[in-house]
Amino acid sequence: MNIYDISKQSGVSIATVSRVLNNSGYVSEKTRAKVLKVIEQNNYSPNAFARGMANSTMSTIGILCSDAGDLYQAQCIHFLEPLLKKKEFAAIVSCTGYDEKNQENDLQLLLERNVDALILIGSHFISENPKKNEYIVKAAQRIPVCLLNGFLDAENVFCVLHDDEEAARKLTDLVLERGSRAPVFLFRHDSGSTQRKRQGFLDACARHGVTGIEKRVGGDFEEIGRALLDLLQEEGAYDALVACDDEIAVAALKSCQKAGISVPDEMQVTGFNASVLSRACSPELTSYDNRLAFMCEAGMNAIMLALHHEDYPLKTTYNGKLVERDSTRK
């Protein structure tokens, strides 16, 4: 039982429930009695964290990310927090790591804190095994759940996805149209987003009559750099590196520099996310802007409408834009 449930059962807005709980602002006696009756029937008592954070209509949203040090996820948190504050919501951020059991445990801890909704950042929260997603489905039976760049077909789960497949297709088309014939797809985590990007890469290669060569590099930044150096030892074997994110792409640029390979003349390199890294490296990186600010705002809109029992599409897919810089040929 949380403020969302009270709102739903009493037929009033979350703001009204919050005014009753905090004894602030005007609420008619009839409405107050209706809310208090629901509270009494369910033996509800606001958790200490919510009371401490609350002023007027403030409530809490739980945000789950796997790694706050990851640039993509950190940017999402950066965009979400001011949006939450503007709506007078506080955030509880939980960094779960990539272990599925830890992800489930951390989500349960947020539910125990009576958060009013959940936002999950990234497709790695969704498993191909439906049974492993049941904890999210069950959570959505209690409160609204928003997945940023992940998809789960379930009631009260709102999914906002960037079209990663189209983006990877455009990036691969670009390097092939600019003369490359042996591109390599580079990625770390085999998430749903990675799979969509890989499909876009393979589609573009097939359309250009190129057999795609896939390599996987993993680990931290230094490990990725070493793996790429090994990849580049075979002189002339590859002429383009299509990376799943800007971090790998920057590592690729550094490895090319160490191997004496000229970018973009001998090797074209593309990134993904159009992050600050894509502008801070040399040469500046051609990347795909997936408009994280828009995705976070769309996710917040879904949560707010759900909390007020208004309709919102369960799946929203949007497009970003390709940003050409100096790591690809003109």
C-alpha cells in the first residue's frame, strides 16, 4: 500500500492524498474523510523516508540503474532528477549491478520503501526468459513501472525506446557508403539494445553485399583498449569499427593511434549516444544522438499520467539523429 494505491481506491488525486497525509493545503471534510477511511481500512502509515522528504505534494520515485558510473546511465539520472523535482517528487536511486538476483532484490527494497513508481534504466533489466521478468510484472501490479530503452509487454509497464536498430543501420550505411568494406561491430554487454543495434549493423551489411564480422570486447576501458589492439594487429583486415557506445569508440580511436592507423583515412570509427566523449576526443567522433533528454521526459510523462490514472501508450518508440564529425570520411 502506498500513496498511489490510496489515490486509486479513494478516487482522488495523489496531490489530495498528500495534503491529507501532511495536513497541508485545503481539502474538503468529505474528501478528507474518504481518504482517511481508505487509509484506516488498509492500515497504511507513510514510511519515514517519505515523511522526511515530503513537503506539500512531494512523493518518491525509485530509479534502478545497473551502473551509475556508466556514462549513458549517469546521463539518464542527470536528466531525470530535475524533472522529478519539478513535479515535486524525490528520487531514490539504486545501483544494482548486472546480476539478475541483485536487480530483483534492489527492486523489492524500493517497493518496501513505498515508492510511488519505478523507473528502470536500460534494456539489461529485461531477460529473454519470461520467468525472470515476473518480479517486474508483479511490481507493476502495485505501482507504475517505466522502462527506459527496454521493452516488457505487461500491464502498467510503460516502455520508451530509442530506435537503436535504425540508428545502427544508418551508422553502418555511412561507413560503407564512404568506402569501407570490412566493418566490425564492437559491443560489451549483450543487452536488448545491443541486439537491436547488431541487427541494424547486419541489415546494412547485407544490403551492401558485405559479410559482417562481429567481435565482442568487454571489461573496463583499459581492457577494451588492449582487446582492440589485438584486433588491429591483422593489417588491412578491417577498415571500420562500428561501436555500440562512445566509450568503446574512444577506446578504438586510442587503439588506432597506438597501432599507427590513420582515422578516418585507413579506419572509420563511429560511436553511439553523442555523449560529451564524442566531442572531447581527437578526431571528434561521428556518433548517433539518441536524445536521452527526450526519452527521460517521455518516461516521466508516462509515470505522471499513470499516477493520475490517465491513459498513456505502453510502448513509445522514437528516432534520434546521426551526428557526423571527423572520425568518418567526408
